[in-house]
Amino acid sequence: MKDLETKGFGGFCNVAALRTNSFSSIPSAPGVYAAIREKTKQPVKFLARSPAGWFKGKDPTQRVIDLRNRWIDEAEVIYIGKAGGPATGPDRTLKARIGEFVCFGAGIPCAHWGGRAVWQLVGSDGLVIAWMETAEPRSLEKRLIEEFKEANDGKRPFANMRA
């Protein structure tokens, strides 16, 4: 997490706390956000069925073997997302996108299909969400994913299926 702090990220709220405070600490501005699994000696475990919301009738569940194959033990950052910017409009703020992301994980059918693998992690309510405001979320998201890949043998963050 120190790496994200150095890059200018803030917030660092766990999912359970965000659900409790109705996302009031998140800015209504464009930016990027990251889902973080704090380092632990506990091995990662996956749920066979995703608790996330079915959006447009689609089951968000992924095969456990596929999740295991994408997992990177050493990585704390498991998903990087973007919010807002010129292509998406002013209402797609960090507050809106993170809210959708977290609500989707709670089983609400929201428009946040990206990062859905996060919710098959046992203990996903303990994940930490950090964010950073930027006027260019798309380019920063891509840069952060590329930096992650450079540090992790060409692999993307666990729940970033595409960049």
C-alpha cells in the first residue's frame, strides 16, 4: 500500500466501512481506484459461487481454477479501475463507480461488471479501496496496469481481465 500512497492515492477504506458510511468519504470527481488485499500469511481462498449481483441476467461467477491461475501471491493490488473522464461523462465519478463496485459485490445488480473476480475471494469485505483524483482516468489506469505488469512478469492485477 505504501507504493499507492507514494503515487498519490488516498482513502484506504475497507469495503465493510464503505458500505456502512454510504461512500461519504469518496470524492465526486474523476479518478482511478484500486482494490487491495493486505498481505497475510493466510492462503487465498475462493468461493465456488460469486455473491455479486447478476447484471443483465449474467452470472458473475468464474471458475475457481481460472481464479487460481490469475492469482499473484505477492501482489497487494488486485484490481485497478477508472471513474469519469471525457469519454464517460460527469456523473461517472469515483463516488459513483466505487459505490457501484461495492454494491455489485453485495449482490446488487449494478452496472459494474469489471473486477467481478474480487467478490469470489473469501473475506472480500476486508478488502481496502484506495483512490486518486485525476482529469485523465483512462490514461492513468492504463499506466498503472502497465507498471503492475512490468513488476509482475507481464501479469495484470488479478481482477483486471483486460486493460
